[in-house]
Amino acid sequence: MDNLMPGESPARQWFCLSMEGHGGLIPLGDCGDFEAADEIATDLGEPMTWLVSPENAQQWANVLASRGIYGRI
């Protein structure tokens, strides 16, 4: 994924899916857990639609890559 936080492992990235504000999939970094990711997204002022865990982000990337839609992370 191109939108990872610099210097952090892709396997530990949390994301915020936002349909407003900046829109799209916004990297939050290595948050550790849902509560921390929620706090970071709130601090960024992003109107969240959904928080995406590292495991779900990896699963999505793998499914999309297997269909030739997106590169693997």
C-alpha cells in the first residue's frame, strides 16, 4: 500500500476509512488497539466511517492483489 506511515511495519498499520474530509483510506500508524486508533482518528479531525485493523488491511490487500486489482503490501 502506498499510504503507509513512514518507517512503520505494514503488518501493524491501522487505517481510518473516511467518506468525508480527506476521504479514502487514511493511515493512522501503529496504534496498538482499536481505542488508540479511534483516539488518533478523532484527534486528526477525520469523520470516520470505519476503523480498519492491520489484519483486515492485510486481508483486503491480499484479496485485491489476488484479483490483480492492487499491489501486495
